[in-house]
Amino acid sequence: MKITLLTGKTFDISEAVGMDIKVVPSRSYGKLVLRIDSKNRIPVLSVPKFCSRRRAVEFVNENMDWIIESLKKLPQIRRFEDGEQISLFGQKVIIKHSPENRSGVHLEDGCLSVSGDIEFLHRRVRDYIRRRAAVEFYKISNELAKKIGCKVNKVIIKDTKSRWGSCSSLNNINYSWRIALAPDYVIFYLMAHEVAHLKHQDHSDEFWKCVDLLCPEWSRGNSWLRRNGKTLYAYE
């Protein structure tokens, strides 16, 4: 990964350190910072304006043990599989590959039937969840919004791995499709959290009172996400 520094220099340290590493400019002077990009599963090095290639390589090598251990702690990438049981909008569902069917993806009696070739099963399940989430999340969010005298403009389902949801000043709410795989009380907590932002754009005491009004079990949902969120992010 190459980057042109403000000094006009360029360097690529991936080969020198023996692994792929992303180099980005640092906003702080004289400070090198390492972090792990969990989505792309690579280390990211922030370099200050006048950092030399040699110093960047040394810094990475000095912290190689930390990089390796951090990468090991990342959950394994998961794909939906035939016979797998998942939680879908708070209900236990078994994924069943049904190549003879012609209905795409169909949910009935706790069974999610997926037609077509097996290599397309993961994508079809993911796309189905995203379509359903757009409908279900809008319904839940709008019902919660009515309780506080607000209205949701629209709900957008995204493939984010950095945040579960966000609310814009235009009353648009974004959700990660992966939240559909969480227990129902977690889903309701997240919906309440984002809907509360329709009235309070900050995280003030008034905001949390609003969340509590909409979802009395919010702390339980919040704790679950903190403990188990990475298991949902593992789905690509």
C-alpha cells in the first residue's frame, strides 16, 4: 500500500514487514498509531507528516506480536450454510437448501427454503434478509417514533461493519442488515436508540430517558451487542 506524504515521499512497507498493511496519514504530529481494520482484516498504520519509511517499518516490527494476536482474535468469516440455525428477527430459523424449488427464498414454519445452486445460497439468504429488514425495521421504527410524536422519513439497510445504526437530520435511519440476526430485544433496543435520535441528536440524559421510555430493556440489548456484536460482524 503506497501513500504520498506531504513531504513528497512515497513508500510501501508491506514487503518489508512481511504482511499486507494499509498506511494512512496521521492527524497528529510525530505519532505512529496502529489499529486493526476488522472489516478488511488487515493492520492499519497511521503515519505523521515527516515519518521516514525506516521508522515506519521499525514501529510495525516492534508491535508485530500485538498485530498477530489482534488478527487472531478476529472472528472467522462466516457464510450462511445449508442446515444452519440462525436467529432471524427474533425467531429461530433453519436454512434449508431446496434446489428443486423455484420460489427463490421462502420462509415457512421455521424453515428458510433456498432454491438454486448451493454456491448461491449465502448470497440469496443475505439478500433476503436485507429485503425483509427494510420492511420490518421501518415498521418497528415508525411505531416507536409515533410514541414520541416523531416520524421516520425512510429506513436504509446498509452493509456497515463500523456501526449498527445512525440517524440523520432528515429523519432517515440507517441500519446494518446484520442486526436482523440478533435476538428480538436487541433489535428493539437498537430501533429505540436510533428513533430517540429523531428527538435528541446527542446522548444527553434526556436522550437516554427517551430510549428507556421506548425500550425498558435497553440495557440488556446494549450489553448483548457489546458482548456478541463481533459474531454478527463475522457474516460477510
